[in-house]
Amino acid sequence: MLEITNPLKTETPSPGEREGKSQAIVRTRLTELCLMLLAMALYYLAARTGMQLFALKPSNITLLWLASGIGMVMCMRHGLMAVPLIILASFLANYPGMAAAKLASPVLYTLVSATADGMAGLVAMLMMHLSLREGLRKSTDLLQFGLKVCLLPTVLSSTIISLNLAVGGYIRWDEAGDFFRMLVLADSLGILLIYPLYQAWCDEPRIRRSETAKLILTSLGIATLLLLAFRGHPGFIYFILPVLLLMAFYVSMNLITLVLTISMVAIIAMTGQQLGPFQSASLVEANFMLICFVCTTTFTILAMALHNRQLQSIEIARQEWQQAAQVDVLTGLNNRAAFLPMLTEEHLRAKRMGRPYALALLDIDHFKKVNDVYGHQAGDEVLAFFASLMQANIRGIDKAARLGGDEFVILFPESGAKDAAAAMERLRQRLEASPVQTSLSQICITSSIGITEYQGGDVTAEMVRTRADQLLYAAKHAGRNQVMFDAVTDEAG
């Protein structure tokens, strides 16, 4: 008698289960809180470091604000909960400088600027979700990323910050335009460098062992070029682009974004310390040259890396499609479309070299009864078992395939019909002695096998296959569960 259960009935969890679930929820929330606080500390450190390393003297205009990229990532991971933490971290990082100016209401004006930083991270996250939901996947995504994710949020926040500081007297009104432009560029560069790095390491969080040597060599090369460029040989800075470009084709996305980010940060930091080729009597001109170089290099390398990854994805998909088109899903063997060219190739090789090969055709005796009595699921399990047993009884150079239904074929290169028949007789005996344990029942099966041998001459591959088929049917008519073999000749064809 079948027991019918009520699908609407739900089991009440035990007190122990409820307590375990509650503890798991608490642990998850504590972990998330710790990650948020860690990200906040990282935002603060990036902001303070930017003020020290990336500020041009004597104007103290910051050329790179990595904190903007970190703020965007915080919002992407934690949503609205990240915004108050960004505001707090920005406030703590900026307040000492604002207070040192000894102007009215430094707390208020710092809070307004910090709120604009929090808003920039939130807007960048929203634009990313609206415009590039899958992230940066193609080189053509960079245009939308640059305009909507990098520029739009930073223009909004920079407008608020510039007006806020001008109203508070922290900058002169005639300086507000240049200050606004530098804020937009610095914040946009921060997003442009940090987000691709974050996405690449989320996609592939480990370094491939095979890429370690490439990483070390290219890193040493870039470090040497930077040292030369900032020690009296400025032209060497332009060799960094082709080195990074070559690297984009040979290493994974996580490594190229890491090396790119470190290289660009090093260039801006050295320029901020009044070193290197981007020095000019005009501060505006020096800034423009530096930003142009960093932006064009970053966009070029990211575009090539993304394009290369896209090509690799297309090639992998093509190989998977090709494999799927040539492999029988149920048994994992080659299918008819894949096997027939193999047979033709081996036939031409054997004919050219004057060497024999054998061909065996196999099918399962009374397989239709298996499907009728036990069902198609059990029939599939029988086919899979037969295929695995068949592969276990052939050599590594032999090629097995499922032609369709319960009909299988094996190609024996460099082998005669007698040797192939010995292998197939072992298979027949093991199959007869090994009932198939399916999910429903134990099923006993046998197989009939026909084998022929190509010995040269004007026999075609189709004639070889036809002769093996004739021998298979002869084995069936002789009572099944047996092996028949001979050599195909011109007369047999």
C-alpha cells in the first residue's frame, strides 16, 4: 500500500534546529558587519594615503582618489548600509585638514563633502546595475562604464563639494572651476582603477600557478622602466604601455588589473612627489599630461584585456559546442557524426601504410524488451553500463562510439580481426556474467558482435562497415550472444 503524504503539511522545527538557525543568522550578520567595518577602514586609509602621496605641491590638489572606487564597491556589496560608513570614513579623513584652515563651521562643511562622497558611491552602484548588470565583460562596455559609472557620479559629487568649499571659504570662487575638474578626474580614475580590479578578483580569486613566472618577470620589467623614467630618463615611461599590452594577452584578468593598478598608482604617486617626466612650469599642463597618460593607458589595457577574455570565452564556447555535437550525452562516447570521419581517416592511413585495422559492430540483445518491461530510464542505465564496460575492455588507441539506439562500434587500429575478436569475446563473457544494477531492478543482458578486418586493396571504408554489419546480423541469426568475425575482401564488398 502506498503512503500518501499531504504536500501542504509542514514539519515544525525542533528547538535545537531553531537555535542552530538563529546562531547561523547571527554569525552571518557579524561577518557582514566585520567586512563593512574593514571596508570603512580601507576607505579611510585610501583617502589619507591619497592626500599624502597623490597631492601636487604646492596646490595640494589630489590627482587620484582611490577611495571613490572603494566606496562604489562597498555600495555594491552592502547596499544602502554602506553609505553611512562611507560618510563617516570620509568625514574622519577630511576633517583634520578642514579644521586646520581655522574657518567657520568645519564640522558642517566637512559633513556636506562627506555626504557627497557617500552619494557618489551609491550613484555609481546604481548606474552600474542599470547600465552594466553583468559587469565589465566586453571592451565595448568601457564606454558606458566611463561615462555613466565613472563620470556621472563624480560630476554630481564634485559639483556639491566644490560649491560647498567655495561657500565656506575653503577655496576661492575663481579656483572652483579648476578644483571641480581635478575632483572629477581624481574620483573617476579611482573608480576606473578599483572596480575592474575588484570584479576580476571576484571572478577569479586565485593566481594560476602557470602565470607566476610571467607575473614576476613583467613586474620586474615595469619596475625597471618606472625607475628609469623617474631617474632622469623620462622616455622610458612610454614603454610601460606595450609591456602591459603584451601582458594583457598572456595573463588572466585578475593579474593584469592588479599590475595595471599598481603601475598607475606608482606613476601618480611619484609625480605627486615632483619626480618623473610629468613636470612642467605650468601646473595645469603637467596635470593634463599625467591624466591623459594614465587614462589612455588604463582604457587601452582594460579594453585589450576584456577583448582577449571575450575571444577566449568564444573559443571555449565553440569547443564546448563542438564537443557536444560530437559526443553522445548518455554514454560519453563519440557519436555517429564524430566516428565516421575517424573511420575514413584510419582507412586511408591503413591503405597508405599497408597496415590492417579491425572494425567491430555491437548491439544489445533484445534491448527493446528492456525498455518495454523496465522503462526508458532503466534502458538508459543499461546503455551507460554497456558503454563503460566496453571502454574498459579496449586499448587506449581504440576508438569506441555509439551509432544510435543500442548500436555501438569500435575501431581497432593496427589490429587484426582475430585479436579484436579475442577482446570482444572477453567483453561478451563479462557482460553475460555481470547483471546491470539499475535503479529499478537487476537486469541481465548479452550482446551480439560482428568484426571484420581490412587487409588492403580497393575496399572502401563503407564496404568495411557493411561487412561488419553483415557479421553482426549473422551472429544474431545464429542465436545471439556471440562473436563472429572474418576479413573483408573485394569479393565480400
